[in-house]
Amino acid sequence: MKHLKFESAGTLKIIDWPPQLIEQIWGKLENKLDRSIVHSKESLWLELQKAWDNIGVEVLRKYTDTMPERCATVIAAKGGHTKY
């Protein structure tokens, strides 16, 4: 599992998160990627950078703000399927 660091009331905490979070963000990135101009690794990299820049902070915050709930849901499901 990966770790997320976040600050809450001046306290830095580290929590584990389920891999589905990154898959959701990759999905957002994929939707913003302009495949029509990707013809090489270099052009793919440039387009990925542009797509990443077009994902708003509010989208990323939506996912990071729900991490405690996501982790609790995964724990309750004992690692099984969740709504996330």
C-alpha cells in the first residue's frame, strides 16, 4: 500500500490508502489525454503533462479529503470490494 501525508489542524499524519485511489486519478488523466497527437514516447509524455495540468486541485482534493473514510471502508470490508 502507498502512503498519504496530509496536515490536519497542524498535525502531519500518514495513512495507508487503497490502490483504487490512483486508478481513479489515472482515469481522470486518461479522459483528458489527447491521443490524436501521441505518436512517440516523447509526445505521450508531453500530453500526459498537459493532461495532468488540466486536472484541477479540487478534483485531487476530493480524493485526498475522503481518504480516512476510504480507509475505514476498506478495513470494514477486510480488504474486500468497496464502493470506491
